[in-house]
Amino acid sequence: MKIYNTMSKTKEEFVPLHEGQVRMYVCGPTVYNLIHIGNARPMIVFDTVRRYFEYKGYEVNFVSNFTDVDDKIIKKANEEGVSASEISERYIAECEKDMRDLNIEPATTHPQATQEIDGMIHMIQTLIDKGFAYVAADGTVYYRTRRFKEYGKLSHKNIDDLRSGGRELLVTGDDQKEDPLDFVLWKPKKEGEPYWESPWCDGRPGWHIECSVMSKRYLGDEIDIHAGGEDLVFPHHENEIAQSEAANGVPFARYWMHNAFLNINSHKMSKSAGNFFTVRDIDAQYDPQVLRYFMLSVHYRSPLNFSAELMESAKTSYERIVNCAANLKFLKDRAQGEVCTPQEQTLLEEADGFRAQFEAAMDDDFNTADAITAIFELVKWINSHVNKAEEAPTKAFLAALEQELLSLTGVCGLIIERDDGLQGDEEAYVQEKIAERAAAKKAKDFARADAIRAELLEKGIVLEDTREGVKWKKV
């Protein structure tokens, strides 16, 4: 398995720190509003990475944080006249709902920054003791960026170029800094802000120290993979490396993974441009699984362009997979034969080639675009060999194909088993009506047959007459 490492700018063979285990940290959202589709991309991408590691037999310790103390959270709280914790807890709950809808597995640990303050104070003190940080007159603690000789190794920026490269590359600060590049580890409280006691002043942590501490606590000093959006490479991840490696004395992460940006109709998403979409906005129009499918249809390191046309295309493609699964289940439930025929066994061996294609794509830096292509090829193959079979397929053959399709789509986190939303009594009612309609058609009472179809349609049940029998779905 090869992973593109941002640090080396090359694909590298994945070798875990501990055999059979993966320690992975993914920077999570700042919880002051509903998550937008740009937030959703890394969530979906790295959830899929995790699922593939688990599919390959690894035990994955997956940590993704919630930043629950931040200027934006405080601003929102002041606007509403509530506490910052009320805002963060509200939007953590909303984020978790969106993640469930997108079929994102809960992290092994979802740490919250405000619950890890003691660890942050301890790491900051360690950096002070080692000479990597200093305390200003007002109690602000700064990191001595130049003291860390490898600063810039992730973003491939030279520290002297940063100093002369213009304001956009400088880490902003006050005149009390020893060097303009130094960044904040701890800052004094302001009126109306949440704060914690520390040896330096009552205040709160800088953003960068939060992830260094949460990663250390739940994964250890050195981890396998650190991931997030490409906008985090500099300065956030660069500063994490400087903090963690100076404090812990070992390399921070072996592999750095970053997903590319998501654009809206080829433009950067922003509220001011009127092209800002939350996950809820999209869920109002599409099954959340369509959004997940869309996100995985392009390689994670490639920019992803969001548009209505592309979402419609994703919907059509996703539904083709869903319909294939539904057809297999329909046929399986009516089929006979608990053992595959010799011919079917040969066909199953042929179908194994699609799994091999899928794994080859995922082993090549988690190329979900090619992996989904392999799933599509499998769907075409299934439709061809099931719907056009000269003899009725056995239950065993259909079950094996169904499991193959569910397995591969499951790695991608795609839910393809259609939930008809009916309870047992309701399903019995539908089957009774289908039988009654069949009897009416046999008696050539087509008016009654049409009336039954219309009656079911009013209840949201669509009937489809096929060669294999009557299929139905709830819409």
C-alpha cells in the first residue's frame, strides 16, 4: 500500500510503527455553525481511508478532535447572549448528526480542546523549559520558531523566505515578540471570554497547541498518519510539528495526508459570494449517500468541483448501484439452491477480478475514483450475468454476488441496501396487495389492478413489473 506523503512529496510504502496497527489523527472542525460541504470532504475521505485499513485487517486508533474554544465560537456566543460552551455543545451535536447521515464512523476518540487544557499547559511548560518558548510581559507565551531548525519541512517553505516573503506568510503577533515569526501558545483572557488559570496568566491556548496535545494523549508521541485539508499544511500542521517534536524529542508523524479544496461551480466557496452550502442544504435535495458518493468520485488530492449537474450525475450513478443490490436481493429471496453450480463457481472466480481492481486502486494512495470504477464494472457484470442467465441463478450464487457488492461499497462507506421504511405489518399489507393485483390481472380485471397500483402509490409505494416478478420500493 502506497501513501502520498506531503512531507516527501512522493508516494511511499506504508509501514506502520507497530505491526497490524494504525495510529491516525485527523483535524476536526471548529464548532460554531453547521458543517459545510468543504468540512465534509476530509471527514468522508479519511473515514474511507480508515475503513480500508480495517478492511485490510489493521486495528485503527482513529482520533479526530472538536475545536470548541475559538474566536468564532466566542463571537457567536456573544451575538446570541449565551456561553461559548453552549454554542460548541450545540454544534458538536449537529455535526455528529451530519456525520451519521453521511455514514461516517465515530472516531475511536473525539477529544474536545477545552477538556485537554491541563495537557496543553504541561506541554507549553516543557517547551519553555527546553528553551523553545518564552513568556512575554503580559503573560502571552510564544514559540521560538527559529529555534526549531527544521521549521518549514512539511510546507517546504524556507524560514528566511517567510521572514521576507510578505505579510501573508508571517504568523501575526505583537511587538512583544522576539521574532515576527513566533506564534502563540497561550494568550491572556479578554473581557467576556472563557479562560483557564495557568502559571503565566488567566487565558486560553493557541489553536496549534491543541492538536499537538490531543494527538499525544490519545495516540502517543509518534503516530503513523496525520491528516486534514490542504489549507492546514501551513501554518497549522507546520506549527504542530515544531511543537510536538521539540517537546517529545521524536518525529511527530510518519505520513502526512492532505485533501485538496472543494470549489463551487469552479469558484471558491464563500458566504459573501452566495455559494456557501452546508451539508443540511444538500441533504434537503439529495440522499446524504449521494454526497458521499460524489466526494469519493474524485481522487482526494485532486480539486473537487461541486455543481448541480455533477450532483445529478452522482445521484444517477449511485442509484444504479442501489438498484443492482435491490435486484440481487429480490432474486435471492425467491431463488432455490443452497450450493452454486460448477458454472456459477467459475463465474464467481471471474468476479474476483473486480475486487482485485478495487484493491489495486485503494492500495495506490486510496484512489477512490478508480475503486468506484471497479465497483461499476462489477455492477455491469452482475446485471449481465444475472438478468440474462439462461437458467435461474441459485440462491447461493446470488447471495455471493450480493455480499461481494456490499463488501466493496462498504469499504467506501456507501449504504446501498434500500430501506423501505416499512414495519412487518406494513410489508405484509404491500405483499397482500401485490397478490390481490396479480389475481385481478389473471381474471382480466385490469381496472381493479390499476386501482391497487394507484392505492399503493398514494402510500408512497411504487410497483415495477419485471420478468422476474413484481418489485416495489418506497419513495
